[in-house]
Amino acid sequence: MSLPFMPPEASSLASRYDVLFAAMTALTTAVSLAVTIVGLWFMFRFRRRATVDRSRPPAAAQLRRRRILETIWIGVPLLLFIAAFAWSASLYYDRSTPPAGALEVAVVAKQWMWKLEHATGQREIDVLHVPVNVPVKLVMTSQDAIHSFFVPAFRVKQDVLPGRYTVLWFTATRAGDYQLYCAEYCGTDHARMFGHVIALAPPQYQRWLDAQGATTTMAAHGEALFRALGCSGCHGANASVHAPALEGLYGRPVPLADGTTIIADDRYLRDSILLPKRQVAAGYEPIMPSFAGQVDEAEVLDLIAYIRHLGGKEALR
Amino acid sequence: MTPPAALLPAPAHAASYLEGDMSIRAWLTTRDHKRIAIMFAIAITAFFFIGGAAATLIRIELATPAGDLVSAETYNKLFTMHGVVMVWFFLIPSIPATLGNFLVPLMIGAKDLAFPRLNLTSFYLYVGGALFTLAALFAGGVDTGWTFYTPFSTMFSNTNVIAAIAGVFIVGFSSILTGLNFIVTVHKLRAPGMTFFRLPLFVWAIYATSVILVLATPVLGMTLALLGIERIWHIGIFDPSLGGDPLLFQHLFWFYSHPAVYIMVLPAMGIASEIIPCFARSPVFGYRTMAYAIIAIAVIGFLVWGHHMFVSGQSVYAGLVFSILSYLVAIPSAIKVFNWTATLYKGSISFDAPMIYALGFVGLFMLGGMSGLFLAALALDVQLTDTYFVVAHFHYIMVGGSVTAYLAGIHFWWPKITGRMYPARWAQFAAVLIFLGFNFTFFPQYLLGIEGMPRRYHEYAPQFTTLNVLSSAGAVILAMGYLLPLVYLGWSLVRGARAPQNPWRATGLEWTVPSPPPTENFATQPHVDEEPYAYPPVAASRQEAAT
């Protein structure tokens, strides 16, 4: 389906989105037209100069008719609204749930550019190359203000927050060059925080990968950092300091000193590196120093990729 | 048209509020709700044209894709000024502080509001706060947008954020005191026989609005205070790098700012509910349903703020709850549109200027509401939020809706307020011009949003040019439409014919006193023994037209 004014449909969600949009347009147009026509007809029929029967039925009959009419125009919209809600909610749920096995790309937004790093190590700025028909999952964070990753042709948008990871996924269905906008106002050059998502057929995508030359994966970057920053001194296998082991940690529940339990996800790992006092694992002294200021957002993502690589619930897949 | 003798001004009457001591000092220290309403009206009109000037520059800039008229920084300051001025210094006080202030005591048969001094305090808090913010906006400017999103506003903006929010904070107290005044007035000062279900719907609307003002505005004040604390002392509340929560500000801000939309639109609904029955000579269809719908909107309106945040990173399940509640709040709004339409049935409809404005309001409000159904739909909102679709949506509600209704009210009660008639033809022409100009300006913005143009863009991709040019061209017509009333209403103050007591043959206590009303409002205590909107049935013949 191709709707007027709508950007091209270039993702697996786009056609489903457009059907819903068309249905909503049909519904609202029909209701608006009906109300307008009835309103204009009354205005004409009962204009002051018209000779027309204006007698009102007795009060009881009026009340009965009013009750019936009001029940109709409360009940019918209510049912339609519930249907619209359910339909759009199911699509929203799918949009919010990335499929397993998606190709992962880390996104770091800053005033006023997009920095992207593929799990396999390729780095790009303001341009993202993806293969068609493969789900792509973006794990995004911001270095400063809030931004928003918006690709109209894919019908996806997700705010990118500082201090938190948000996720957006899509499967491009048509090769092409699609506009990427920042949709959340972020300061002076907000309108220029512009980029491209280039979807390529598998052979072209392979050619693009080859052209990038040898790269090290994010996990390998993370491992190098892990040693350079001295993390291995405490968390390594032969460390003398009593620190939590990181093998098999990712995605598992971690009991905390305050008695609660937390899943060791991206956000927990990030907080543990930058704000280690916030959640202290049970049974350990809060002696880890904060690495805030020593590592940037991209490096934190590399470290997380490394910890994930060390094994864990999700990493085993 | 000669009104029947019974409707002519009473032969002998007390001095009107526009007679007596007319010195500046007397006005500035008045406690008369009518004079305070006039002062509010003058102030908000000035702010409307300041905000409008910023909008004009924005539309000129957007007539071409390149950012060639002003720099990106200036553009960002312009849309911030436009938003801040229009929302807090025009729309929020517009109907309640002017028409509400003038009419509520008259409509319920009271001498004044419950707390006349507090009313004057509201005015000075408003003027003081608004001028303070305005100074900040002119001296250097603010580039955060009217939404002041953190951490941009606390950590990254280098503009006068603190001064701007300080003024808004102060104006908030004006809102709270005005709301409090109306609530107490409606409860305590109704004339004998004026039961709650005999109140004009305008009073119901102002009452519900007042409840929102009192409950929501403190949250805005606290939120802005927290913002200031973080910006000045770097105490982490919202900024994650200081240990704050990046979404907390949005939750708090929209907890106020979504109900604020109902602060703007409920009084507008109240006005339409007065005018449509009057010019249709027909009791409002479903009076009690209309009153309950007002209350339902005010209550449910507090529970939908999260629909501004479907792509913000709030939980999917929170999104589901806010979506269904947003649909729920659309039901009472839909009821009102249907009931206004049904009020026309078997009426005897004339199209005087107030009626054209009011019908224009219903049409524009309906179109704005329909687009709201797209934005309440979670998946559709993902694509449309933060694009021009949203810009079009809320302008339809707040400008097409509230401003048009405000003008409808001004034209309806102008004879009562000023004691003068205005040129009817010019007013009808302006009403039509504003309706057309509005659609011409803002309908293209729906299409821009569907095409994917993000909002708050100083420059844009060339594929958006045609629709932007259309929108800017429409804005020229709209601007002329808004200037016209300034001219002919100004003219009427000097040259307009003297208004009779009840030129529209309307029901309601405000029409039982002379135009303009005496300082004391009512010479004798009125008693109410009649249902509201008791417009008698009209005979089938054309005798109506002959009167």
C-alpha cells in the first residue's frame, strides 16, 4: 500500500503501520464528514428565514430520544476506540520487542551527530549501512541532551537518552538511501543533526563490509580497554582483590547488598562502571572506583560488549 | 432590528462600572471584577500580538528550506518565545481571567468574586511575572523551547533559562489564586435558586478549569523550581550524569502541561455552549450530559500525561495504560461536539458574528480532536510525534479551538462589556476569514508531519517546501483575520451604536442588567426559578424573522 504524502515503505513495520494509518484516516474522515454534513444540513434547514416545522415533542419523548442518541454516540465511539487501541497497541508492542538474533549496532548521539558502531567493529558517523531483510537492533545512548532517532521510511522513532540505553529495531525491506532525522529538540543545530540509513542487498552489503578492511569487534575493543583501564586487576581470574567474577554474569540475576536482586543488563553494567556505589553486589565491599570521566559512552558500550562476550544467559544464544 | 420594549435598557440605572472615577489610579487599584477583567484583556491582547509577531517571523523563515532569514540560534529563541508567551501569558489566562472574571459573578447573580483583593493580586502577579519573563526573552533570549526539557535546559543551554522560568513560576501563582477565587465564588455566592444544575455551562467550565488550575499549577511550580536547583547548584535531579533521572522532568512537566490543554479548551467549550443555543433559539441538547462531560474531561485529563512520552523510553506497559486513557478522555469531547450539533435541530438559526465564530470553533476543535485519535494510537504516535503533525494537532485545539472560542465570546459579550455594538458585517467577515486562514495555515502542517518533517527545524529538506510555502501563505490570511477585530472593535468603542441590555435576546442573568453593567452588578438580589437555556419554542411560521 502506498499512501499519499507518506514516505516510502521500506521496513517490515511500514506496511502494517500504513494499513493502520489508512484505517484511522478512513474512520476519522467518515465521522468528520458525517458531523459536518449533518451540521450544515441543520444550519440550512433550520435557518431563521426558513418556514419549517420547529415544534418540539413533549418533554418525556424528548428525554427518551435524547437518551437513545447519547447512548449511541457514547457507545459507538467507545467500541471503535477500543478497537483502535488494541490494533495500535499490538503493533506498538512488536515495534518495542526486537527479534532474537538481530544484528546489533551501538549508537551514541551527541550535539549534533550520530556515532554508530557495529558489533563487528565497523564505525560510522551520520551514516548507517545495513543489509536488507535482516533485523537490526540499535542500542542507543546520548552523550549530552536527549535526541531522537527517526527514520520516516521505516516508521520508527525512539528517543535517545543520556545515562540510559534505549532500543530500536527494524528490518529494512527495500534497498535504498533513507533519511535519518533527530526528532527531539537538542539545541542550536538540531535541524542539522541529519543522517542516512543505507540499506543494501546482501552482496552489496558484503562488499561494503569488505571495503571496511580488517576490524576488531566491539568485544575485542572492550577486552583491550578492560586491560588498559586495569579492570582485570580485580575482576581477572588471578586477581587477589575480592571482586565479582564477570564470566557468565550477563543477563543473570545479581543479589545486591540491600537485599534486592537486579538483572545484569546493559543498564546495570553501565551504572556499575560509572556509578559503582549505586548498586553494590551482595557480599562485596563497595571499593570499586567510578570510571566516569575516564571512558566515553562508546567505550562503555565496548566494555559491555566484552562482558557479554564472557558468557551469560543472553550471550549464549 | 428593534428589540421588544421589555428588552430595552431599564429607564433609570445606577452608574455603570465604566462611569465614575476613570483615573488610571482608580483602575489600577480597583477591586471590581469587571475592571480587573478589562485590565487582563488588555494585557493578554498585548501578549497575543507579541507571540504572534514571533510566529510571523517563524513562518517567514520557513517559507524557504534554507535557514536564511535568521540564524539557527535566533530561530530557536523565536519558537521558544512564541510558545512561552502564547501558552502562559495568553492561552492559560485568556478566557478565565477575562470573560470568566467579568461574567462569573454576573452569571450567578453575585456582586463580585469571593475575594476581590485576591483577584487584583492575581492580576499583578500575572503582569509582574509575565513582564519579567518577557524581559528575559528579549534581553538575550531562551533557546529551550517552551517545554524546557532537561538535561538540555539544565546543563547545555547557555541562555536565560532561570530568568524565564522565574517569571513563569510567578505567573503560576496568579493561576492558582484565580482558580481558588472562582471555586469559592461558585460555591458560596450563587443567587437564591441558582442550583448547580441551573448554572450556565460556561460557569461549569470555569469551575472545572479552576479545579485544574489549583491542582496542576503547583506541580509546574515545583518542577520549575527543581529545574532551577539543578541548573544553579548542580544538584542531580534530572541529569543522569549528576545521578538524576532523565525522564522524571517529562513526567512532571506533562502532569501539568496536559491538564493545561484542558485549562485552555474547557472554557472555550463553555463559550460555545452559551452561544450556540442563543443563536439557534434552542435549549442546549443534554444540559446535564454536557456538565458531566466537562467534569469527566477535567478528571480523566489528569491521567493521560504519558501519551506525550510514547517514544521517550517509558515502559511499554505504561504506554498501553496512557493510550487507553487518552481514548477515554476523547469520549466526553466527542459527546460535546455531537450535542452542539444536535442543539441546532429544530432551531431558528441566525448567523451573527458570535455564532460564526462558535461554529468555527466546533469545526476546528473537531478536526483537532480527530488528529488526537491518531496520536493516542501508540503505533501511529511513534511515527507522528515530534513532527509537524503534532504541531498541527495542538494548534487546531489551542488556536483553532480556544482562540476562536475566545473571539466568539468577545463578540458575544462585547455589547454587555462595553455597552457598544460593533459593525456586524465586518465581524462576520473576520470570523470567516479566520476560519479559512486557520485551515490554510495549519492543514498543510498535518501533511508535513505525515511526510515526516520533524518540528523545531530551522531549515528543512527540499521535499517539504511546497507545503511550507502554503502554510506560510495561509498565515498571512490568518494574521489579517486576527488584526481585523482589533480595528473594528476599537472603532466600536468610539463610534459604535449604544448596545441595548440584551441585543441577542439571550437567557442568563448577565443579560438582565444594563449594558455596561452597573458597578454593583445587580440593583436587587436576583432570584432564579428557571432552567438554563430556556429558549421558548419557535412557531413554524416566519414570525421569528420579523422581530
